[in-house]
Amino acid sequence: MKTVFETIKDRLPITEVLSSYITLTQNGAQYKAKCPFHNERTPSFYVSPDRGLYYCFGCGAKGDIFTFVEQFEGLDKKGALKLLADRAGVELTGNIGATDTDGVYEILEKATLVYQNLLEKSGPALTYLEGRGITKETIDLFRIGYVPDEWRTIESTCKNEAERALATRAGLIKKAENKVYDRFRKRIMFPLTDSSGRVVGFSGRSFPAKTSADADVRPAHSENALRDDEYNVPKYLNSPETEVFQKSKNLFGFDKAKAHIKKHNFAILVEGQMDLIISHQAGFRNTVASSGTAVSEDAATDPFSNLSVLSRLTSNLFLAFDGDEAGQKAMDRAALVALSLGMNPKVVVLPEGVDPADYIKERGADDWKERLKESKHFIEHHLALIKSQSLSPHVFVKTIKEKLFPFLARVASPMERTLYIKKISEEIGMSEEVISEELKKVSLVATKQVEVQTKQSLESTPYERLTALRQHFGSEEIEKHAEALNTLSAGDMIFSTPPIEEDRLQRALIVVEKDYGDLSTDKHVLVAKELVEKVTQDFLSNARLGYAKQLREAERLNNDDEVSRLSNVLDEITKRRHSSPPN
């Protein structure tokens, strides 16, 4: 009898699954594509339909449909299983793929149902949502709920200590002074979900105003005394980070938006849940929100961060944040990461004091569409903003350097960066060469900030090492490096039958040595050299495994000529591995 994994694989051929994410091109019996897990010009990502496997010679990514969905969507194994089971029409029963976190997901799902049921009984909460323009269909779609001004709404539903422990692990209840109580009170509740639609946490909006019931610290006096609005609490209260919820790895609404993002080839990033919900309701279903989650600079080096996952679906990102100081800072963080990931961030300008939800509600979907069309690239937007301040020439140049250069240094495309350098040169009367030199200084500062991350990456996977190098350079040097690696990785050493020409490896190694053989003692170039050597070693190891497998098959078939030829190839690979500096 087939396992559930085998059944899903039978129903979902690997080419069908992967082609829904990336563009595959047939290459003989295999398929190839540009790898979705690292930036490359020449395809080095190969798919074997017969074996149901994929392998990238550029970054080392490999596996089957389950590992691909895990890597692409930023899910755990159980999440990937659920997503593919739903797609294949396979019902998951029992403890298939059971993990230690299953109970946490179950208690979060239970809390979601409790909150939904309580919303239906709360006239004021429903009236508030209706007043914001949210329909009943949208409430149901996003599973919006409500928790009253009570201390033990969720805690009281726990049947035993085991469930209380799960609720604590999930961030639903907490302990203080030997007393257990709910984290969320008197709030509109928005479930936060992962890419497969599983609830991983919550973001609660105070309702109808800030109240003492939302205070995080419980006073010593009676619960009934906590009704006097003496506490200043935030508008939104989010779940803490847990074993199933990491703020940097989630975007609100991503599970509902991802298909539309891929279809339209752009994403709209807003701040708040209301902004996203109203945007979806107006037909812009390729919208995601950062509220309840987080976008940090570390996301640029984390392949499973929220914007890293988003960048695999599209490179076009519209930033529609609030115009206040907090909103602008959040937008700057998002833009910095987006630029580092090679994305094209544009700024949607809104009237002061107006958020996307209010704008769409007041002016309609057509006006919002026009507002998106009028958006400018982040660099252009900020250049125009600085120009509008009527600064003195000295202050103008200083402001450009302080406010704009850190972002310009992160522009991944050399062509785009050159274009913006030219524009800035014309504006400030500084030569393009001088600006380029100043940008190198900015890049060196950024390099120092990620030295620890880079050191760690150099000791991990090829993908992570490549990401670290991009963080270091962000210039033409990485393009040269990428070209060398693509040449090195050319062909299919694992899936090819017959095997690739014996001299291809030598030709590829010559390319790498040609580009990196005569290096200066510059610290960062030496980092690149070390990286190239490590990736070369990874490549040689994979090549050796592939040829060794073919050698065993030749021996089984008593093919003496093939055994001799493959033995020579393996000897050559072994010599090259041993001649290289140790890792």
C-alpha cells in the first residue's frame, strides 16, 4: 500500500508543481530553469521528471516536490505536506507527518474558532468593522474574530494542564504572580497564517479604544478594578515569537495573495491589517501587510525571511505605508531589504494622514489603481523629496550622501545603479566617478555590519555563501563571480546520461582560475576567493558522487571501457580536490 507521500507524488508530477512557481524549459529528458533560490543569468537548476528530483549546480538546492515547496514558500515539512495534500486532493488523517508542534497549531486553530464565534455575538465589534467598510464575506475570508474584556476567555477553554501548556507555547496565555490569564483582551483579532494557511499567531487591535484591560502588567488589586483607562496601551498587540511564529518569516495575508502576486508580477506591501483587507476587498488581492510581522535588515541574508520568499514570486514591490514617522521608517527598512534582494521597490505617495484603507474607502478602487501607476522607484522618490526641501547646496549634498547613498549602494543591478548615479551627478554637480567612490565607502560600512553573518555563511551551504558575497559586494564583482560559477556549474553532472564530456570540468576550472587566480590582498577580494574555492569544492564533491554512481553501474554491466574512462575522470577530480587549499 502506498504512503500518503507516494500518493501525492503520483498525483502531482514534479514538473507540474515546479512550473506553477518557475518557468521550466525542456532540455532533453530533463528540464532546466533559472534557480529560484539564488540570482543567476544562466540556468543551473535541473529537474529530472523520471526521478522526481531537482538539483541546482549554482547553490546546491536539491530535493523533491516537498523540499521545493518548503524552500520556496518558507514552510516546515508539515506545512509543505498540508499544502501539497490540499492541491492533490489527498486527505491527511491520523498522525501523518506528525511533529512536536502539531499541538501548538491545534490550539491556535481552536482559539481562532473561539474568536470567530465571539465576534458573531458582539454587535459593537461587528458595527465597527462594518463602519470601516468590511463586508461579511471578507470577515469570513480572513477569519476575523473578537475577544471581550475578559481575563480568561482562552484559558477557560483549556481542558487540562497539557492544553494550558500548549496555549502558553502558542503565546495565547501567560503567567504572572502565579496567576494564568489571556494575553489578548478586548480586541479585534486577526489570525496570522503561514504560506499553507495554518494559523501561527494573532494580531489584536484595541477596541473601541485603549483600555486598561489591555495592560500587559496586572495590578495587585481586583480584576473588576481594571476598567478605568489609566493604562496607555498600543493600538495593536501581536503574538510573541514562538516555535511556529517568527515575525521575520511571515507577512499578513501572504497565503491568500501569493497566487495573485505571481499572476500580476507585482506585490503591494502595506502596514496594517485594515489596509490589506480593504485592498483585497477592492480587488487588489496581490497585497500583503507587515503588521504583526517584521521586516529587518537581516532578511536580506535569510533565504526564508518574508521578503526573500516574496522576491521569488516577483521583483516588483509597491510600498504603500502611512505617511507618519513610524511608517516612513518601516518603509525605509523594507526598501533597504528589497534593494538588497534585487527587487524594484516603488513608493506609493498618499495624502498626509491618510492610510491605504481610508484612501480606497473614500476614493474607490479606480483612483487607487491610478495612485499605484503614479508611483516612483524608491531612489527617484527620495531624490525628489530631498530636492523639494529647498536646502542650501552644502546641506543638499550632505543630505543626499546621508539619506540616499545607503540605499543606492544596495541597488543590485549595475545598469540601474549607473543610471541613478548619473541622475544624482546632474543634481548635485559631482562627477559620476566621485559618487561611485563614495558608494564604495558606504558598501564597506555595510560589509562591516554583516561580517559575523558572512563568517557563519562561509561555513554553511553554497546558497548562504553566495548570499553573503552579494551582501559584501553589491557591484560588478559579484556579476563576474556569478558568471564564473555558472560556467563552473554548466551541464548536468547528476542527471545526464551519458555523462558530460571529461574536459568540461577542466574548462570550467580554467574559467574560475582565470578570473580569480591573480588576486590582490584586499580583504574582501580574499573573501571572494575563499568563497569560490569552497563552492568549487562543493561542486567537485557533487561531481564525484555523480560519476561514482555511473562507475558502479558500468561495473555491474561489465562495461570495461566505460569503467576505465570513468575511473580516469574520478582520478582527475580527486587530484583537483586535493590540490585545492583545505576548507
